[in-house]
Amino acid sequence: MFPKEFQYASPRSVQETVQLLNRFGTEAKILAGGQSLIPLMKLRIASPKYLIDINRIRDLEYVRESGEFLLIGALTRHHTLERSELVKDKVPILSETASSIGDPQVRNLGTIGGSIVHSDPAGDWGATMIALRASFNVKSLRGERSLDSDHIFSDTLTSSLSPDELLTEISIPIPPRDRSGGAYEKFERKVGDFATVGAAVQITLDKAKKAFEKIGIGLTSVAPTSMRARRAEESLLGRDVTLANLDEAATIASEEARPIDDVLRGSAEFKRAMTKVFLKRALIKAAGRAGVIEIE
Amino acid sequence: MAVATFFGARVNRREDPRLVTGNGLYTADVVLPNMVHAAFLRSPYAHARIKSINTEKAKALPGVIVVVTGKDIASKLNPVPCAWQLTNAEIKVPKYYPLEIDKVRYVGDPVAVVVAETPYQAADALEAIEVEYEPLQAVVDQESACKPDAPLLYDNDVPNNLAFHWKISSGDVSRAFAEAEVTVKERLVNQRLLPTAIEPRGALAQYNPSKDELTVWITSQNPHVHRLLLSLMTGIPEHKIRVISQDVGGGFGSKIPCYGPEAVVVLLAKELLLPVKWIEDRRENYVSTIHGRDHVEYVELAGKFDGTITGIKVITYANLGAWLSTAAPGVPTILFGTMLSGPYKIKNLECEVFGVLTNTTAVDAYRGAGRPEATFILERIVDIFARKINMDPSEVRIKNFIPRDAFPYTTPTGLTYDSGDYEGTLRRALEISGYKDLREEQAARLKSFLQESTETGKRKRTKEKLIGIGLSSYVEVCGLGPSSIVRSTGFALGLWESATVRVHPSGKVSVFTGGHPHGQGEETTFAQIVASELGVNLEDVEVVHGDTDKVPFGMGTYGSRTTPVAGGAIVFACRKIKEKARKIAAHLLEAREDDIVFDSGRFYVRGSPGTAKTLAEVAWASYGAGSSELPSGLEPGLENTTFYDPPNFVFPFGTHVCVVEVDTETGQVKIKKYVAVDDCGKQINPMIVEGQVHGGIAQGVAQALWEAAVYDKDGNLVTSTLSDYAVPTAYELPSYETASTETPSPHHPLGIKGVGETGTIASTPAVVNAVCDALSNFGVKNIDMPLVPEKIWRILSSSSPRLESPSSTTSPS
Ligand SMILES: Cc1cc2nc3c(=O)[nH]c(=O)nc-3n(C[C@H](O)[C@H](O)[C@H](O)COP(=O)(O)OP(=O)(O)OC[C@H]3O[C@@H](n4cnc5c(N)ncnc54)[C@H](O)[C@@H]3O)c2cc1C
């Protein structure tokens, strides 16, 4: 478990970072929490020639409220998002998602930005970002752009960033306080494991708290990337919060899902069935948190 | 005085401050000047011919000192020895070399070694070695491997890949089955496990040319055995090798064997005149350090409708992997077949074991070694039997237990159980767990589950969780073991243990034990024994182990032997010291020896406790050795070396009760309650006993629910990292309720029995019995471990539950 030789840089600013990225391009890798990259380097699956360590860039690590958005620096640790009072108050599903990731050591170092750029379909952040309709601010020497949650993941372990781009900020629309709710349900073999399946749900109800006004559903580990359950979302939009409707949506999502067989975490068939179970559980929880007292 | 209570006191483990503050000294921590680093190139194929190896490019890389292949050292190292060559089993021990020469036999088989200045350079050089392989068909499962058309690992040296065929029988099994009112049979699989010591293996060897001596720091459970086997492999005389193994980060059996690469490191250090270090990484550990279990069993039980078990028949296919590791042949035979009647008075017993080589990592002793496998099939088949005759599993057990007044009890396989009260532990366990209430709750839950299912019209769409209750009663043979018995089974050495107890002139005591505790707590319990025997303070006793230059030849730590056997040696050494000290005290007090009383570390003349000599004063006199100090004819000094060969094994026992809840939507199993009642005789330190029981249960539960070493059909280990192999954490495990009864071993000087493996032995079947119990109304008889959610979900979603009792659907066979 010894990585290949590499050159190391430790820039102090975003500007310096994008210059380095511009210069070394495809031969360089950003080092954030290192919780995905370092294992890959030790296994020699990844062998970047240049490692650009962004951990000293203080102004990439923050959570703050700005108007209708919660802004999160790309270098913000899972642990921070798990514990932050601001997060728990404004977008509690973020805290719930963070707490389901790995173990305390991983959460202390791993970052939300690293997780998203790593684009592992088994990563927990992806589903929650989809459910929340987050957007992603990306910088390079060429300029700045914003990607939405439908376009950030391109393929398994591949984000839509170019090699010279740095993810700097994640922006999350803050849901209305009194009639929205979110939930992340993760099914894992044991604590700290990657998800067998995971379901993130963020809903907003109408004023009467009877029907779905807005809904986002993201799924973990059931497709080549974190997946938006589009048809399931559509099936609920504008409809009443009833058990039958939730059940139907969960069924639709399990049909939309494209899981694969794996020896350790289960067959595709099982994962489909579990998608349904856990999405339904997440929907029930989210509805409860949005203020539905009893679902019939 | 307080000291007298040291035996039996909950003294904190004295090794813990060192270990938990990072001050342990493990093999990887040892750093020597000019040290260089070895790395092994391991086969990516499970079975292939080595056509050529080109090391030129690797040799030319910066920092590389040498690159060596199997061919290069073929004449310098002997094959890896197998130390348990069974008698009467037609055993065939293939020649397995430390580096393979013309063929590889499993993924991870070493073919070459690089030595470089840094571990990074060594890793780079591995990538530059070019090996041309001709892949051969691989065989990974034992039942296929011994079929006539299977690919052969060692050609005609081991026909049919059958390393041995071992049998044991007693009574009249055919008659028992012919006359049986009921028979049950089942195919049970005891899956392969990865021992997963947190510290991987490694070695550091340094040759001192001025003394022509080698020092080897190594991850070992038995430093003297390692020294002997390294000497056999390298030809370096035993007295020229010093093996040191200070702290060992877990072994669970995997650090008993001597492995090829360890001998290669020793050889390289001698040839290069440089200290050579090699430390496994986790992947290397998973593919090249021995695995455990891996049995396929065909089990049959004969019995009567009143619950009496009359006979048992077992055919076992034991997967031994690609070579016969040090103790491998004894594990699925001697340590397994002899224990198949367990705590029951079964007279008719037959067991046949096929020891099969396959293209996988070798299998050897893993915590419990053979005894968990035996207990698993026995406790599973007893439950299956109980269900078939519609009798409560606790009653079937009680009906068949060897009664407490029948000890010493000779089993049909020839062992003599020293003492026991099996029914006692079972009744305690039922009482603590509230067994009767649990059964009622279970029935109520099932009823509401069935109601809810039918009411909604959508069967199984219910939140109700099913409850299952599982029992497991066991008896374990441990404290290995009386040498003449062990030798008669083909083991290469006796299994006595050594101890030197040295009272220094100041009265401080050093204990040198041939056992090699590595986490089990004997640095504490042995000090407690000595403090109690000699009446000295605990702090004044030092326990030394793990260095062949300090300790007399010893057999090491495994088989729950250290406390009973090494502890026994220490007791006798202390008692001999006391005898001599008494003579000296009598001389000092000008009294007759017979009149000297020894109490709490003080010697005095009977009736005058006011004038006493402490052990320290006696020790001082023994080293002073002037005529006023030492009686004439007595040698100076105060120490003793004892080699204790136990007259028998010891047999701890107990009953565990596991209560599980099964989520009917997902198939997830949650342990709601776990009660363990164990009896390991007298307890030196109940806290340490509980610690051993807790850890043991965790490991056994892990096998039942999560862990499995998985190979694909080409022989790749799919679970080769810690993110694939599911070792549970504290979060998954329940809070255990432990209790004990105390039935001393009558033949042991302290009445103690081993307790290092009991938890692992008992817990696996308790959990599986509980889950099968929860699902019994779904027509489930058995589910193969690990009981992962998908397997249970499949049962729940494919079969309909039924409420009728099983007896009404079965008829006598
Ligand atoms: C034992 C263990 C268990 C884990 N369990 C889970 C789990 O249950 N759920 C889960 O979701 N994850 C899990 N992870 C992964 C963990 O969450 C990682 O922290 C995360 O995936 C990557 O974040 P990082 O900050 O560590 O990124 P790094 O490893 O540093 O980087 C990952 C990738 O992203 C790139 N990158 C990082 N930051 C940026 C940026 N700002 N701009 C552009 N590129 C960037 C890097 O170049 C690299 O390619 C686990 C990891 C471990 C080691």
C-alpha cells in the first residue's frame, strides 16, 4: 500500500490553485480530505504526478446563510455539516446525511466537495444534493460557471468538471420552514459501510399541508451515478400525502432504479425491493417532518 | 491481608495503559540502523504455471538492492513445514516452497521478493518484475476439488487433492440409525473467515556476523515454535536464532503458523548483512495469512420421540487451501471430530473428514479452531431435531446432557471431561433471559403478524417484526494439552508449558512464561497468581514473555491454553520456591522447618507471628548465602524453572441464549438480547473473563450475521479489503448479559479452565438457531451463514407463513 511518487503543492488561495490546475491539468489531482483519493493512490489505481493540497485554503471551508440559500464551501468537512446548528436549523437533511457517512475519522477529514467531485454512486451526498436541487460553483483560470444537480455527475466516478476546474461552493435553496421536510434513509450492511441503497427526499407541502407542492428524490447506489427518481417525483407532485400514493411512488422509483448485482451487498432484484422500502420510509419521515400528523 | 485476595480480584489490566496510549512495541515499530525493506510479488492467478520471470528492469530501479525468485533460492530454503501430521489418515504433505518455483497455487502465492532501501522503492520494483504465466484451471471449493476430474495442485504427490482422510467412530452407529424413531439430516456450511488481526503480520531480521547470530522480530503467538521452524527451513541452527515478539496486535490463530516469506526475510538478512524488514499490508494479509473454518458438512442425527439422541453421523469436507499450514490437519479432525458429542451422552458417533487442497489461501486454526465447527453442527442439528419432534429445544438439551454426577466422564471419542454441570448453566441462562416470557411474546408477535398480513390482503406488508430465540450449549476441549495424548495424534511437539519464577535479592519477582499473551490479559492474571502464591505485591511482579533468549522453551498462546497450562507451570514454580524459602526461613528463625508457617508473604514460627521473615528477607539471605543465612547443603539463589505437562485437558462449558428480531420488510436481523452463562472453573480475574467472553461472542456473532471470505470461481478473493469484508463494530453488537457458574477443574492446581474461545464457540449457533427459529413458520429449516438480509428477505417474500405446529405436518421417518 505505497503510492507512486508524486510532486506536492500546497496553495494558499483559490487563484493559486486554479493556476496550478491550469498548468498541470490532467496530470494533477486536488487533495481535499483524501478519504477517497489516498486509498486509490495507495492501491495504485490513481497515480497523479502532482497533488494539489487545498487544505490550507481557509476560505473554502464555511457554511453560511445568504438570502434564500445556504452556501457551503467545497472544503467543508462532513463532521461540520453533521454538527452545525445553522445546518440543523435550515436544512436538517444535510446533517442527517453527513451522520450516515463512514466513521468519525472519515467524517472529520472528508469533505462535501471531495465527495461530489469523486462522483461515487455509492456516495451519500449525491442523492441529497439531488433531492435539494443544489447547485455547484466551479472555477478555473478560464472563468466561473454553475452546474445544477442534474448535471454535476457525468458517470461512475466521473464528475462534469474539467481537469482544470475547482469546485468552490455548493449552494442550497433553503426550504420553507413550516411545511417542508427532508429525510435520508440509508440501508447498509454495517455502520460505516457504503450504502446498499439510499434514499433522500425533500418535500414541500401546500399551505393546507395535504398535497405535495415540491418534491425532490435522490437515490444512492442504484445507478451508475447518484440518481434522480424523476418519475417518482412526477407521480407525487400535486397529489395528496396518502400511504397509497407514497407506496406507488416508491414502486415507481424502484422500477426506475438501475442497480446491479454484487456479491457483497446483494442482487439487483433485492436492491430494487430495498429501494422501495427505504424510499417509502424516507417519504413517511419527510412528510412527518413537514407537519403531516398521520398519513392514511 | 489484602494480598490474599489477588486471586479472584477484578484487577485492571496492567498491559492496557501501555497499549491504549500507543506505547506498545509491535514488530513494525522496531527500527534498526541501515534497515532495508522487502516486498513480495504475489501471483494474480489462482493456478498457473510460471513460464519465466524477468527481474532485470526491477533490479535497475533506484534503491533496489536485490530481486530474488523462487528458483534463485530453491536450494537454500526447505519447504514450509507442517507440524501436525495425523496418524492413520494417509496424510500427504506436499512440498510447498517459501517462494514458488514453477507453479502458483492461489492468488497471493509469492513468486519473488524485492529488497530496497525504502518500502516505496520496493513497491515500485514489484511492478517492474515481468512474470509470464500460463493460467491453469483453478478449483476453489472442496467438494469439487476432490472429484476425479478436478485440476490437481500437486499432480501425483496429492492424488485427488486429498491431503488426508480421517475417521473416528464409536458405538454402533448403523444400528442407532436403523432403530431410530426419528432421523434428521442437513447439509451445513461453516463458511471461510478472515482472522483480521488489526496488526498484520511481519518480520524484521538482523544478522550479527561477529557472533554468527540472527535476531528475528516477528509477529508470533509462539516465538520458540517460530524459532524451531525457521531453523528447519533455513538450516540456521536453533541456538543461533533469537526470536523476539513483544507486543502482538491480535492473532486469533493466524500468527501460530510459520510462513514461507518469514524464512525468506531471515535468509536475506543473513546474505545481505543488512537488517531486512517486511510488513504486510491489509490486502496482503487477507490473501496470504491463513483463513479459518471452511467446512461443508453432512450431518445426520438419530433419536427418539421422547427427545433422546441416539446417534450422530458426520461427513466433513474441510477446505485446507493451497498448502498444509503448520497446524492445519489437526484442526478439522482432532479438534473437531473428537468433540462431536458435545455436552450430550451420545454413545454412537461416526465422523469422516476429507481434508482437501484447493486454489485458495491455506486454512488453519482460527479462534476456537475445530471446536466452533463441531459445536455449530451439533447445536444446529439438535435444534432441527427438536423442531421435528415438536419439543422445546431447551428440553431436548436437558434430556441429553451428561449429568453433573457423571464426571469425570469418558466420551465415545476417548476424551475424559474433567467436570461439568451443563444443566446448571442452561437453567441459569433460561432464567436470566426470561425464556418462558420470551416464548409467549414470540407467539403473540407471530399471531399479530399473521393477522395483519391476511387483513391487509397483502401478505408480509407489515411492520411487525418477528422474534426468534436461539440456544446453544457447548463444552470445549482446551488447555492444550497433555503431551502424550497430543503426540499420539501426530503433533510434532508436546504441549506442556514452561515457567521460570525468579525472586530477586530485593524480593521483587520476575516471571518468565513460555506462553505468549497478546491481548488476553495474562500479564495481569499471571501476576495475580504469583502475588497470591508468594504473598507479594502485584506491582512487585513482572511478567516476561516473547523473547527466546529470556524465556525457556515454551509453546506459546493458542487453544485457550495459556492460563491453565502456563499458569499451572507458574503455580508449581512458585510452590517449589516456597518450599526452599521455608527451609531458609527456618534457618533464619532457628526453628524446625515443620514449625514454619507461611502466610501472606511472611514466614514465622507457629504461635509467634510477631517475629517473621518476609519473602524479601528470605530472598536476600538466599543470595547472601553466608552460613548464617543459608542452611548448609542448600544452593544459593531463589528461583525455579518448571515444565508443566497437564494430566488432562480442561473442559469449560456453558449455554448462551440469543434473541433476535427480524425485520420482515428488509430481512435485517437485530440482536435484542444476548445472555451468556459460562463456566470456566475458578476465575483469577472475573473482569478479564468477561472481556474474553465479550470479544469471543462478537467474533462468533460476526460469523453468523456478516463475515464471509468470498472467492469468485477463478479464485480471486472478492473480500480482500476491510471495506468488503464486513467486520462488525460495537454499533452492530448487543450489550451482553454475562453470568457464570463455577465448577473447578479437579485436576488443575488452581481449578481453572480456559476461556479465550468459549464465546466464539457458543455464539455462532445461538444466533443462527435464533434466526431459524424466527422463520420456522415459513418452513425454514436452515439458512447458510452469514445470515445477510437478502437471504432472509427471499424466504419472507417467497413462502407463506403457517401457524400450525410443525409436529402435525411431520411423521416419523
Ligand atoms: C472507510 C471509509 C468509509 C467511507 N464511507 C463513506 C460512506 O458511507 N458514504 C460516503 O458518501 N462516503 C464514504 N467515504 C468516502 C468519503 O466520504 C470521502 O471523504 C469522500 O468521498 C471524498 O471526499 P474527500 O474530501 O476525502 O476527497 P478526496 O479524497 O481528497 O478527493 C476525492 C476526489 O475529488 C477531487 N476533489 C476533491 N475536492 C475537490 C474540489 N474542491 N474541486 C475539484 N476536485 C476535487 C480529488 O481530486 C479526488 O479526485 C468513505 C471513505 C472511507 C475511507
